[in-house]
Amino acid sequence: MNRPTTAALSALSLLSLVALTACGGDSGSGPDADKPAATASQEQREQQEKQATPEERLKQLAITQTDAPGDRKVTEPDDEFVFAKSAKEVTADKPACAPPALAMNQLPLGEPQADLTRVVDSGGANIGAFTYVTLTAYESGGAQSAMSGLSKAVDACGGGFTAKSGENTSAYDSATVENPVATAGDQSLGFRSTLTFRGVTHTVHTQAVRSDDVLAVYFSVDGSAIANARPSDAKLPTAVVEAQNGKLG
């Protein structure tokens, strides 16, 4: 995966994340005997998910190279380029705007049980654009609460905000709700944000999808354009979002 230069990364602390992953039932006379094999297999998968730890469950649900559309590659993020290692390290000049700051920096919202992130490149010639897919598992009701908090925050932060973590700073000029690129799950929320670097405006896009007690957050950014002072509008790739949403059920 091509990565920005060290100089670009140091200047781009606001986007340090731009671095750049069946047995059927018995055949007896019980109540399940007449169920189709596909139904029995589905029930088995659901049972296995219930028995798995939150971390194991997210690994089962996360997009993989096999799922990736086209010639895109799926990798795990590099810790060297993260904006912050935990949500507790992030503060916002407008406290109400913390949720979108976390969402755009691959950090879990609310009270998570587990989370993981995968990085999907753009494939083809645009090697500097990436989509980050962050999955977070919650106890019952936690994902719905996190989704509600994010929605309220985006509505309240249209005029922009600044997030900080240690020496890293991310300044966003605006945050605006937009239609999700691919609706799925129980709730979907899309929003775009703008930022200015070296006098050039860039637009990044985020979408959150809640499926029961799992929240998927998609974030796209063109790191190459930002590093080279070219205007960019990193739209979320529908195929990637649909591939991950399909695994959430």
C-alpha cells in the first residue's frame, strides 16, 4: 500500500489516518425435521455468532479480501498512522462534535464491547484513495444509543469543529447530512465533511449503518490528493459498502 511522505503526514495531522482488510439437523421426527437445509444452516450460523466473543464475532463479520469487489485490497490499519489509539484521547473544541470526530478517525462511538477496522483501497489507478470500515459491537441498546448520538452531533456541527489528540489536530470546516450511498440494516446515516489544507478544499464522506447491536462506519478519503494539494471529493464506493453491509445481515 503506498503511503504519504513523512512530511505530508506531519502536516496532515488532521488526517493522520490517511496511511495507506454446514451441518444440518437430525433427520428424526422432531419439530425441525421438515425445515429446509438452508434454514437450518442459517440457524446454526446465528447460534455460532451468539456463542462467539464480541471480538470473534466482529472478525467473522468484517469484510475480507474474498469479499472485496474488483481489484481492491483489504488490509488492517497501520498503528503508526492512527489519529488516536482510543476515544478517550480525543477532544473537540465543541464537545457536542466528538462523535463525528471519532467516526472520521476510526474510533468507536458510545460504550463498545469490541471494535476493529479494515482498510480498503480504491483499486485501479487512484492508489491514494482509501475507505476505512470500522465495526463496533455493543451490548443490547448500545448501538442504537451510539447511532442517535452521532445523528444529533452531525446536526449540531454544521459550522465545523476541531478535534485534537496529543499533538495531532483535525480541523473540519463543515459537516452536512447526506443520503446514504447504500441503505441497509436497522438505521443508516450519511454525512460529508470539508476541510482545507494548503488553501485547497477537500471533501470526505462518512456513513454509519446499525444492524442490531453492531455499528459499521465507513469513511473515505483521498490521501494522495491532500498530500499533493489537489482538490478531492472522496466518495464512498457503493460496492464496498454493499459488500460489508451484506455480511451484517
